[in-house]
Amino acid sequence: MPASETVLTAIPASEVERVLLVLVQSPDQTSRMELRQQSFSTGIGWFTQSTVHLDPAQVAGLRNALGNVGGHKPSTRLPREFSRITPPSWQPRVVAAETA
């Protein structure tokens, strides 16, 4: 069974460049977040140029560094463990539904 991926947000840099923030959940219940720099090409579509893997402590550090930008709350709530600088082992429990 392959890993499950959820795109949390796409940040456009131009019409042909963007950064994706992706939550990757493995079948063994481990999770990580990735930043993916993507480009667009006619005939190919969007493709990933590079990927940065972030552990929960790095995500927490990034959130702390950015703070509450513009006074807005994020539209997607991250698990509580991603808010701590030195979290314990983060093991999300995900229920997946498959279509028939």
C-alpha cells in the first residue's frame, strides 16, 4: 500500500512556478511534511524540481519563525505535535476510506 499524500497548500511564485506543502502519511503510520518546488511545462503539466523533507520539530520552528502573519489563522489545522519545538514521537491515526 503506497503512502497517502495530502496537499495542504500551493503557493504560486509565477504562472509556471509554485511551492507545495504536502503531508505524507506512510502505511506504517509515520508521517512527514514536504516542501516541493514545482514547475509547469506545456504537454507535461506540473512536475517536481526538488523536495525538502521536514520533521515535526522543523515544522514547529518554521511556524514559530513565521508567527501569525497578517493576523489570520491558517485555514488548515496541523496536528498539535507540529506546534511544539521538541515534540515526542508523532504518530497520527488516519482512517482511510476506499471507493468501490
